[in-house]
Amino acid sequence: MSPFPTSTVLGYPRIGPRRELKRALESYWDGRSGRAELERAGAEIRERTWRRLAELGLEGLPSNTFSLYDHVLDTAVLLGAVPERYRAAEDPYFAMARGTDGLAPLRMTKWFDTNYHYIVPEIGPETVFKLDASKPLAEVREARALGYETRPVVVGPVTFLLLAGAPERLDEVLGCYEELLAALAAEGVAWVQLDEPALVGDRTPEELEAVRGAYDRLGAVTARPGLFVASYFGDLGPALPVLAATPVEAIGVDLVRGGDVPDLPGKTVVAGVVSGRDVWRTAPERALAALGAVRAGRVTVSTSCSLLHVPYDVDAEPDLDPGLRARLAFAEQKVAEVVALARSDFQGPVPAAPSVPLTSPAAPEERAPYAVRAAAQAAHLGLPPLPITTIGSFPQTGELRAARAAVANGTLSEDDYERRVEAEIERVVRVQERLGLDVLVHGEPERNDMVQYFAEHLDGFAVTRNGWVQSYGSRCTRPPILHGDVSRPGPITVRWASYAQSLTDRPVKGMLTGPVTIVAWSFVRDDLPLRDVVFQVADAVREEVRDLEAAGLSIIQVDEPALRELLPLRRAAQADYLEWAVAAYRRATSGAADRTQIHTHLCYSDADQILAAIDGLDADVTTIESARSGARILGAVGAFGRGLGPGVYDIHSPRVPGADEVENLLRRTLEALPAERVWVNPDCGLKTRTYEQVESSLAHVVEATRRLRAELQA
């Protein structure tokens, strides 16, 4: 068996430096191009990736990290775990990911504690596992034709089944992995990477025994590549000695977020000393000290996790302040750091972040109890039973995006741009009035992204021009860089919300992003505790809440979709996090009067696991994803003590739900909650959909709601 390379990365961005994959996917989905053009775009991205990694001097090149949509979905296809109802679809892969007119997609949720969304595999008693190794084998051959030997990367069997909720099927799945190892060996592959990030969470003795049995069995395959089991997002803890006792030859450890590594003689330790989760340059003294502390048969320098979670290249950001740019490392720079560390020629020091001593303002007063507020809000708002609203955004049209780009390049004046935004707001208001919604939104046409927009208006943040990161499928975001102390120079959303309210007699929601989510979806300074940074942002949000209320907005939504996302993977740290995260939200919303109704929103993040904390946010109304996950949240909401709107249609699919489908979901909600606390809304914002899809879907939502109102009032 050949030695493991001295330098590698666990994965790399796959959307293309200019989001080439996004454009190819959307062209294919819209019918403007065929499958051949989509595959060609993927091949070009893969070729560029391998060439660039080799040019940077990286020894161990990964393959099978590229995906047309999601690597967990790819693993389900690899193992034959395709539910029967999708097999007859024109394109079963994208039917599972996005649905079709007559077929709902599979559930989607967050990849551990990141903002990447994966497709949750569906494994039932009827699932028969059957290996289809065509994708990893094709990429090995594709890279070899270009002159590169690669290491295929596959989600490991234990993590795959834990994510799918079917750990009892391990013996069957291992048969497929044995076949995969044999096929890779026959192809001349020297090493395979099996990703097992689930092992950094709390695992039971039974689960650890299953890990031992799984890797003993895979290690016993007669003809196979070397086994590299990669972990990331934390410390392996008790799983490390279990893995070390199996025949696997290499173990990947996260030395950025994890702890010390015990002596592992005879094993290769793939030491993740360059962070794959942030954009800061690696401190050479810290990385070298971590490498020096590893005692193993062989040590390889690597990233702490895949670089999927960071942008491509700092050099594509000429607009950033030079002092800040000197502190940054995106994917290309991080690969260069890995190579330099492996060659022992890493240079420093890293420029220090400017630091200002913090002063903590006094804690704001708490709001009145919910029952008092609910009575005041009911009298003030006069809403009907089962009030209908949306989450905030309406479709971001091509014209809006073009107008923003024209302002940025100087070909459209700010005044002309603002007139276009006002026209779009009026369009959104009139659509909602015509459809019959009860609580309106202004549609957020002025916003490029729910976090970036606020970052552009708060001190302490920088935004990028090309710093795109994949969130799911073709959806990409540009996470802001939170590099200094946060403050709000002036009102951010008041003008647009006030304008929308001036157009209608129906209540319009002011729309804000919460402090936890703003921080979670940014690259955050690493010289302060995360709690302190979140509380700075909470104070800025609180000022905006106060100004919206003063401007006459009676409903203000402060979204926290990342609340579950930041939950530590180990239970021992979760209570402390939830305590300060909830406190930060309450701080941000505490300035509102009793009759001002505070809403919040969460989505696609297994929120049922932290429902007590969500209740603790003390928002008057919580809207939450439910339709995509099959209404699983309803099994946990019995003790929820406030207004709740479990989503009645999945906005991440282009399909339009029928009124009967919506009515069925609402009936299930009314079985779990009293009608006076039920709201009606989509799963999430509507910016990724078309107006045709939105208007048809909302018309069906209104129709279904009116049927049930008639029953309730009969």
C-alpha cells in the first residue's frame, strides 16, 4: 500500500469560481439546455479544481467531492436508496432534490452545524441496497485522463445511516461498501476517504460498537484501497480509540475545533490544522504546535473539514480594505497554507485583528407576559382566525438583480433604483391584497440576502464581491465578514417597511434578521467569544425594532433560522449555548410595546429538537418549516405556548401544492394546536420562486384556509 500523501484537503468548493454550476443547473431546470450541457459544465469545474490544486502543490487530490446537487443525495444513489416513487420520473435525481409537479421532494435539513443543506435519505423496509459506483469510478478515470491520481470521497456508512435515521440497516449497507472497495481497488485506486462526521457527536456504546464492527469488516476486504476515515466539526472523543483499534490505515482529526490526539503508532493521522470553516489566515505557531503534538506512524497536513464552506479566492476581492485582506484566507489560500505547512516553510506572523475593549450595556427590561401581550395585540390588530401571512421575501426578479448590478457599476442612479424598488413593493402589496392575505410583507426587493443586506448597513462588517458559498443545490450566498465591533449607524429597513404600510390598511410586517443568524451566516472574528459578538448584534437589532415601532409598524418579524444550526454537537455544551442565544434574541426584541406583535421564523433545521428554547424566545408568533419534513414538527408542539405557523407549502420546490394538500396540512395542525394560536404560512421566504408559482400556491393556501375558517365559525 502506497504511503498517504503529506498534504491534502478533505474537499473543495464545487460551484465554480463564478457560480458556473448555478447557471448550468438553472438553465437545465428551465429547459434552456440539456443534460449534456450540464454534465459538460460539471466536467469543466472538476478539471479546473484538480489542475489548480496540483498547481498549488497539493499532493493528495480528492475526487467525488463534486456534486450536481448534494453529496448525501449522491451517496443515496450510490447505494441504490432511491424510493420507488421517484424511479419513473424523467430525472429521478432532481425529482428527489426538488420534486416535480406531482411529486414532493425528499426532506432537507442542515449538515451538522453548518449552513449547508443536505437531502435526507429516505430508507424504509422496502429499500433494497444495490451499489452503483459509476460516479466515483467515472471521476477517478476522468482525473486520470488529465494526469492526476485521486482519492475518492464518500460519506461513510455509519454517518449515512445515522443521517437517514436507519442505523439498523448497517449490515446490509456494508455489503455495498465492500463492493465499492473492491471496485476501486480494481480501478487502481490507492486510497479511499470515508467521511464520518457523525462520530464527533455523542454516540452511544451500541453505536460505537457498530463503528468498530463496520470498520473491522471493511478492513478485512482482501483487495481494497487504503482506508482513510475522516472526521470533522469537532473532537472524535470516545470514537477515536474505537477507530484506532480497527484496520483503517488513516484517521482524519479536526485540530481546529477538536482536542489533543493520543499516540497512534502505526496509523497515519491526517491533521486538520487549517480551518475549513472560516476565512482567517492560519496562525503558523498554532498550526505547527498542533502538528508537533501528534504522535503517529505518519502525519499528513490537511484542512479541518472540506473547503466547501468557504469562498474560492481572496484575490477576487480587490474592494476589501487591504488591512483586512491581509488577514484573510479563502480556499486557494488555505490550500497554499496546507502545502507550506507540509513543506515546513510556512511564514508568519499573521496580522493581528484590531481590538476594542467591550462595554456591556445594561440588560433591557423584559416584555410583559405573553397572555397580556396577546390580549393587547388581538384588540389592536383585529385579525381573523387562522391569519394568513408569508415569511417575508417575494420573488427576486431578473430585473431587480439587474438594477442592483447597474447601481453598483454606476449605470443606474440611486434615485432611479429606489423608484424601481418602490414600484416592486407596491406590486407585492397589491398581489397580497388581491389574493386575500391578512398580514402583508413588503417583499424585500431591496435586499440581496437576508444577512448580507444588514451587514452592508452595520459597522464592523465587510462584504465580498465574489465570495460565494453553496447553501444547497444552485443556491449560493456571500457570507459577510464580521471583523470588528458591531454598531448601527442609522435605520436600515424603516423606509421600505413604512412605504409598504402607507399603501394598505392591512398590517405589514417589519422584516429583520435575528442576531444569532446574522452571526451564524457570517465569517466571524475569532478574537472574541461568540456570545459577546452575538450580543453586539442584538443591540443593533434592538435599535431597529424600536425605530420600526416608532414608524407605525405593529408587527415586526425577527428571524432566527440559524438557532438550531449553531447548537453544539456535544450535549454537554448545548445548555450554555441555548441560554445565551435565547437571551440575545430577547434582548433584541425587548424594546417592543405589548401591542406590537413580534414574530420569528425558523426553517430546515430539525427545530423540533429545541422547541423549548424556541418557546423561550418569547416571540408572540413563530413560523416554522413543516411541509417539506412531512409535518414532523407537529408531534412536538403540544406544549408550545404561543402563536405557531407550521409551514403549509415547501418553497424550495417549484411544484405548486393544491388546496386539498394545504387543507390536509392545516387539519393536522389543528389537531395539535388550538385554532386561536394557529397561523398559516409557507415554509420559508419566496425569493427563489417565480411570481406564477407564488401566486398559484398562495391562492391555494387562501382557498384552503377559508374552507377551515368557515367550519370554525359555523
